[in-house]
Amino acid sequence: MSKLKIGTLPDDKPVKVSLELPASVHRDLISYAEVLTRETGQRTDPTKLIAPMLARFMATDREFTKRRRLARSRLSEVEDSVPPRD
């Protein structure tokens, strides 16, 4: 059995987003869902793949991770320098 980058999909509270995809990307999503369905035995809605694919992409983007960590560090420094309110 091959290791797909997307496994079982988490049951998470969704946020509604509307977008248009190129037809080729939509066809690839359908194909990916078909392969995943064969591997897991559970029918997979292709649109449910979009979020985990984006999350995987962002989690493996080293430059994004580095910059996000830097931004959080700077925000933490700003929050630490603000005196508490009474």
C-alpha cells in the first residue's frame, strides 16, 4: 500500500469559503479522492480534501513556518512589553 500525503480526514468545525478552481485541479481532486477511497475503503468527497491539502502544504513550507514563527515571536515581545491594565 502506498503512503498518500493525506490520510483520514479530521472531523473539525468548518469555516465556509467559496472559491473557483481550475478544471484541471478539480479533476485531480476527484482522482485523488478515488485513490484515497480505494486505499481507505471509505468514500471521500473531493472537496473535503482541499483543507488538509492546504494545511499539509503550509506545514511543509519551511519559509512560511520560519516567518510565522518570527511573527509570533515579535507579537509575543510586544505583548510582554505592554503593562497590564488595572
